[in-house]
Amino acid sequence: MRILFDARFTRTDHHDGISRYGASLIAALAATDDVVMLVSDPRQLALLPEVPHVRITSPLSPAELFVARRINRLRPDVVVCPMQTMGSWGRRYPLVLTLHDLIYYQNPMPPSFLPLPVRLLWRLYHLAYWPQRLLLDRADVVATISATTAGLIGRHRLTRRPVLLVGNAPQSTERRRDPGAPRSASLLYMGSFMPYKNVETLVRAMASLPGHTLHLLSRITPSRRAELADLIPDAGRTVFHDGVSDAEYEDLLDDSTALVTLSRAEGYGLPIIEAMATGTPVIASDIPIFREVGGTAALFVDPDDPDAVAAAVRSLEEPGRWAEASRAGLEQAATYSWAASAEQLRTACRRAVLEYGRRRRLTGRPVPGGRKDRAA
């Protein structure tokens, strides 16, 4: 199957969640399928696997409305986009669009890296559900990364199209922690500092954890750093890393007591499964998506209770408790892999081809190029 994968959401300097999701799926798919990437900036190639690519316009350009005209000429069997915003007017190919989560309906602040006009449109877009329905119904199949999000899509009736799971997964690593090895009293947080991430509660919890150090790993704006710095208790030590490399992240995971995340909403929570894959215990807010991803391995807490967070950290000091949580995390992480996610995506692609052909026949239009037969 010739799969055209929209890689234009890949970052140019370091991966964010969607960027890593797309790049990892491309690498896994390319092992068995004919994959071609769409990119909009040559610098994206540094973070992508060595797969054939075509350069087209940015997904944030007004030309996105007509991008299907260009894609039609590439004659793909199916097109996959790791977002739901890809232009599709006039398309002559099956299309899989992806909706990761519904976070921004309850937390409408858009990502800061987007241009101002796009941020304004983002805010307007999330004021009601009907714009999302219009976008998703342009696809043949809607993919999503978790059963939790799939349930929300159904609850809000966001699409009439089939919704299939194409899960996230941790990066492969050879590093596995030795439960008997020394570890520091470090706590890690990996993620953005948007309000719904609830980093404030984590910082406040440090007042009850003397002797521990909280490492905030991600990049942060000076204004947001100042806000959090004002909350740091005298007894708590907090380090702002303002970004770490993958190697630095692994080193910190390999040394820490736990990774802690107290988000009030998530599409998946990749740092949870990344930490578990190395054997680092996880303390997480008790929300449905973290229950799905963390299974019985994570230690769940009330995200608004700093004392509960501190108590969970101290529980890992009990004899045998840290080793138990470490082993449980390794077992949970082993249930996820990019190979399995790629197979889920192949299933979604085949379904998209069938759905596309079915609708074309219902309207009396031929399937262009016999695409259904080639993909079968």
C-alpha cells in the first residue's frame, strides 16, 4: 500500500508530542509499506526517518485549502494526517485524519508557538463542537490515540465516520533500571506549563518533601517561570532545565525516584509510559486517560492535593515498594509498541480505502485509478 503521510507537523528543532507521534509511526510503517512523507520545511527531515519525501506548502498557509490538488497528482493509495486540519477539498484519495484529544474545549489556550492569527482562529474553533464535526466528517476514517478520547468523540457525536485506535507508544530503549541500584531523591516533570498541566500543585507539594529535588525539564517562558518560582516553598528545591536532550532525559529518568504528572486533562500522557519503559515509577493525577495508560502500575493521586502527592512520593521509600512499582511499570510499558501502533494504522488505512470506495459507488462516481484493488 502506498501511504502518503503528512509530516508537516514535525518540529524543526526538537519533538513535541504530535511531532514524535508522526515520526515514530512513519518509521514503523516504512518497515513494511511504501511510505512517502509530506514536509514543508527541509529542517524537518533531521527529526524524521530516511523515507522518500515531497515538499509542499505549510499546513498553516492559506494554500492548505487547496492542498488536495497537489496530493491528487501524487496518486497515493491513502493519505494519513496526524492532525484533523488537513485540507481536503477536491481530494481523489482515501483520507485518515487524527484527533488526539478534546483538551482545548475545556482549556482553550492555544499552543504559544502558533502564529497570532492561527491562535485566534484556534480559540474561535474551540468555542463549539460543530467546527470539529465539519473537519472530521471530511475524512474516511478518524484515528485517535486512546480509548478515552474515542469515548469522548462518541459522547459528543463528533463524527459519522469510523473511529479507530492508533495508539501512542514509548521510544525503544535498552535501558532498564536495576531495582537494587542507588537512586537520588529527584522527582521529574516532563511536559508543557500550560494551566491545565497543573504544575502549581506539584511545586507546592515540595513543601512537604524536604530533601527532594523537583526537576522541571521542558522549555518554559520567562513569565511562566517567574509565576512558578513565586510558589516554590523554602524547604523545596526546584530546578528549571528549560529543555533537555533525549540523552539527558534518559539519564535523569535512570537516577530519579519518580516521574510526577498532575495534569487535569490529557490526550495520552506519553511521559508516563516513557518513564515506565525504563523502570521509573510514576505518580499521576487520577483521571481516566492516566488510568488507561498507567494501568495498575502508576500511583494515582488527587491532582489538587499537594499532601497526597507528597504522601505518594514518601510511600516509595517503604521497603520493597519502589522495586514493586518499577517492575509493574515495565510490564505496563511492554503492552505498547510502535510496531503495534503501525499495525493499527494499517487497519485504519485499509478501512479508509473501503469507506472511500463505498461512498464513491453510492454517488455513482468511479474510484480513481482502481485504488481499492491496488491497496487490497
